[in-house]
Amino acid sequence: TMAPQSLTLTATLPGRVRAAAEAEVRPQVNGIVTEQLFREGTMVSEGDVLFRIDPTTYEAAVAQARASVTAAEAQLRAAEREFTRVTELSNRGVSTQAAMDAATSARDTAKAQTEVAGAALRTAQIELAHTEVKARLSGRIGLSQTSPGALVTASQAAAMATIRRIDAVHVD
């Protein structure tokens, strides 16, 4: 005889728990790792230095870029003095238009070279700053995939370590 009754239906479904955020730590410059500054499995905060890459070549690049800026600024000052001199002579009618054009061109070129040298200095400073590999996310850092003495490259496929924020998780 059929009779109504209550049944609890259950289903077993596959699922996974994953971190709310995850960041793979990768180098942005080439070089030899000189230090690992964290303990695997511990919490790290955004901005913490995790690895140091040998900065010597990048320090040399910054020094070279500074010297280029100094040289470009000296050329600019000389070009501006020459432009002022030719302008005064031109106002008195003693200089040719060709000399005025040459002085203007030299001054403008020197200004552009100063800007190029300044941009090269900023690039060198950015690359030097990237020799300190910092955490871009606060969370728990996993196993280090790189050890001191290892060569790393800016375009490498393998992450140096992975940080996961697990204070909140997603369940799929």
C-alpha cells in the first residue's frame, strides 16, 4: 500500500575551496637572488620585501644615467648661452638668420636630450627598486620556488612563491 512519507534527499557534489585572492610573486628584473626574507607558510603584508636580487648592475645603471643627466644639463646650459648670444647679435643686426636657426636648433635639441636623459634615469631607478621583490597582497605565503643563488629573469614562467588571502574563501 502506498502512503505518503517524508524523505531527506541528499546529493554528493564535487566542490573546492579556494582563496579569495591569490598573487604569484615574480621578478620584474633579471639577476641572482641574494636573500629570501620570509618564512614559508607565514603571513606577509602588502609591501613586505620577500626576495632581494643582486642590485650592483642596477646601481651602476643609475650612476650612469645620473652622469648622462648631468652631461645633458651642461649641454643645455651651453646651448642656452649660445642662443642668448646669437639673439643679442641678431637684434643688433650683426648675426645671420642661419646662425639664429642653428642656435635655436641646438637649444631645442639640448632640451630634448635632457628630457631623454631624465627618463633614462627614472627607468634605471625603477629597475633598481625592483631588485627588492615585494608582496603585492597581504596573506599567507606558500613554499618558495626560488632559493638564494638562483638566477631569475623578468619574463620567467615560474613564480618565485604564491601568496593567498584566506581570511575569506570562495567555495565552488
